[in-house]
Amino acid sequence: MGQASVRHGLFRLFQYLVLVNLIVLANTALFQLIMRQVEGQSHSWMTALYWTVVTMTTLGYGDVVFVSNVGRFFSLLVLGSGVILLVVVLPFVFIRFVYAPWLEAQIRVRAPQNVPSTMANHVIISRHDNIAAELIERLDATSIPYYVVEADASVAGNLIGQGVAAINGDLDERGTYENLQLDQARLLLANCADTTNTNIAITAREVSDDVTIASFAEHKDSIDILELSGCNHVLALKRQLGEYLANRVSGGVGSGDAIGQYKWLLVAEFSARETPFAGQSIRNTNLRQQTGLNIVGIWKRGNLHPAFPDVEISETCSVVVAGTEEQLGKLDELLHGREAEASSGLTIVVGAGSVGSAAVRALKHKGAMVHVVERDVEAADRMQDVADRVVVGDANDRTMLEAAGLADATAVLLTPSDDAVNIYLSVYCRRLKPTLRLVSRIVHHRNHEAIHRAGVDFALSYSTIGAEAVMAIIEGQEFLWLGEDVDVFTEDVPEKLVNRTLGKSGIGSILGLSVVAIEHRGQLMFQLHASTKLATGDQLVMLGTGKQRQEFTESFNYTAFCPCWGCLASCGRLGSH
């Protein structure tokens, strides 16, 4: 197909050159005619051809000229036709019909259709989208091989040019999965439309009965169909996103709000506002003595900070704790009286799409009062029996927000799938009511910082939650979602930290990671102290960002060869040698 396109382009270029030559011959004949009839001069055909070529190419040596107005007008026409045909149109024709098809053919050749026969434990991704892009970053960080399937060879070639491992193949052909060594793969991710994902799962099962298949589901009714088609994991991401957003609206006001779990260890958060802990350092809260819970992090305007003993807990931050269900119950007793305040507060949800409707249902399940602002009439009608009030209109209009009860609201949840809209509404709502708790959905991870600068207290992205959910499946871990690019993960105790204490390890003080627990001989220990020693074979359960996790791995791998490995644990200069 690529070679045929090149041949077709060359034929079109040939046609154009024939046209140019015909125009040159016509101008040559006209030159002789005007010279003979008007100028009274006689010139050979070679001279006429010479004059025509140098004039059309704008060289114009001036050795042969017209003196009459008719001749000069003809010269201008020849010059203009040369500029258009040779200077303007010819390069375009060459690029369009020759260079572009050739380049496309080269790109097609660059896109392979199979992977090495020895490939194993790799991840196959059905489409390159925002979720895939973030997933690839995490796969690269953990050195897990992957391949993106693309039916269009040109697109596959372009992805390869961008550094993405892509394979050219059709998702509905058995041969594609055989070429991808599906039976040796760690995971197949079906991240297309529900109908396409169903076809992917059925086709893939013809090749391998054992490979793990994870799929996204746009619609609730598709979950059962995808499972019947052979998917091991079906992720209703938009519903999950809505529920997580709803979970962060209260920020744990009135109680410790569980946001995840690692085995039996619960991770929860609560707002410090109007609690006895506000204004105190973590050391002086005596929370561990009162409840047994460990403070493992502090949320401040969307960023998770490590829980150093001297860090002061402000009114505007949320405290992340880890412990048992019983210990969280003790925390609820300490915070008793604020729960009624939380449940009686009004939350305005902007948007009633898949994410917004899931958030509304989750909030109502928690007993909250919810008003919805939605400009689509059909979507608004679906919320009439769920929400306490539905306002049909554009949230960008101040009167709509006022009609929804902004003056009485304690929180606003933004769910539109447009980051620009959410950033605008964040600034708008924060200006109208500075005390609001603002929670927002974002589409692109790159806008995470921007939306927090706009005033949002907490933001979650669809692409990040999707990538994290898939990574949890790949690593065989429970999906624990704490925030944008924040995760609970496990790492073996590095050899160079064996017999070191947590306080002298540098894990918290240098890297900013929080050690939530230590898994020792199958037992999970979370009552940790600075004097807790690290032992061979232990696993660290840590809380932090993907960047911090990568720094942990790179730092200790590097220092393993450093004669002064204490550059991490002692002198505090990460990678200084």
C-alpha cells in the first residue's frame, strides 16, 4: 500500500511537469509571434525557449527584451506564471504527492507487526489514550515491558517516533494476539469502547485462556457483558471517580473517612477544622496515645506532605491516619458532634453526567443534602428523583449557582469533563464564597497544579485513577486510591538499610516518604517509632508519590555502589556522589 501511494504520487508529479512543459512551449511560441509581429525582430526557437525559461524561473538576464507595451505585458504574464507554477505550486506538489507518501511509507515500514518470541510478562494496551499515556509512565518506572496495538500503521509509526512501543495490528484478528505473544503476557488492557472491548476479550480468549484481561466499562449494563466475554477485571472508572470525589467532599468532617485499605490496615483522613488538633504539632496531638492511630501524612491544598513530628496541623489541612477499624472508631468518638454538622451541610454538584450522577448517589448514600446544576435537560431529569434539588442551567451563570443555594453550601463538587471550565468555576466559587470546600474532577494530569492554584482543595483525574487501577491489577495489589499521583506501595527493605532505624534511614527526612507499616514475617506492624529497626526480608509499606517511589528505588540502587552510602541516610545529599 505504501509503495503504491509513492508510485501514484510520482505519476501525479509527472502529470504536473508535463503541464509545465506545455506552458513553456506555448510561451515560447508566443514569444516568437510577438517578436516578429510587434517588435519586428526574428529569433530562433532556441533563443525563444531560452528567454521563456529564464523569465519563468525569475533569472531574467536582460539580454533579450521587449520594447513595446504588448511585449512587456507578455513578459509580466510569463514571469507571473513562472512564479506560480515553479516557485509556489511545484514545491507543494512535490511534498504532497512525492515526499509525504514516501515518508508515510517509511513510517509504515517502521511499525512492526509482532514482538520477539521470547517476550514474556509484558502488558498489551489496546489503544493509546490519556490513560494509556499515564500507565506507560508507571510501567517504564517499574521496568515492565508493554506494547500498544494500533490498526493504522502510520499512527503506530508515529507512536514509535515518540518513544512508545507500538505494534501494528487489528484488534479483532486472532493473528494480532498471536504476534503479541498473548499467552506469555502479564495483562491485556481493553481500553476502547464497550463494544470493541467485548470483541477484544472474545478474540483474545481464542488465543489464551489464562491471560489476565482488564477492561474499562463506560456503561453499567456493559459490566456483565464484558465479564461474560472473558474479562477478569471490569473497571467502571467514571462511577469510581464520582464515588471518590464524593468521598473527598467532606474531607472527613465529623469522622475519620476511610479512603483505602491495605490488607486489614485502613487508611483514613479527617479535616482538622474545628478539632482539638488544629494549631498543634503532630508530636503534641497525642493521637497515637488516645486512639492507637498513626498520622502518616498531611493534605494541604491537594499536596500530600510527610508527617514529621514538628509539622503543625492547620485548620485548612486534612490529616491522613492509618490503623484498625476499632482505632478509627475511637477517632470518631473524639470528633463526635461534628458529624451532624457534616451531614447537614449542603453540597452543590455541578454536572450530572456519568461522574456527576455517581457522585450524587454516593453523597446521598452518606446522608448529605445535594443540589445539582446541569444544563442538559435530559441529564437533569435523571437526577430529579435522586438529588434534593435540580437546577437546569449553566453553572457559569452566577444566578444558577445562587439558585442552587451557594450561599448556604459548605462544599461544591465540579464534575464537567472540561478542565478549563472547572478551573474557571473554581476561581469563581472561591471568590463568591472563600470558605467553601472545593473538590473537582480533572481530565489531564498536567492541569493538577493549575486547578489547585485556582482554589480547589482536592482534585482527581480520570486518566490517573485509570492508570493506578490497572497498575494495582498488574502488581497484584488492592487498589488503594489516596489522591492524584499518591499511592500506598510496598518495597523490600534495601540491603543498605538493614539494621538501620527508621529515624536514620532517610526515607522520610530525605525522600519525603511516609512509612505506613512494616510487614515482618507475614505480620503487619504499624505502631512504628523512629527507633524501629529494619530487618532483612521485611517489606516497607509506604505512602508517597510516584516520583518519590522512583527516587527511593534509584537512590538505594545507586548508593549500593557508593563507598559513602550514608550520603542518603546521614549527610542527606541525595545522589551527591
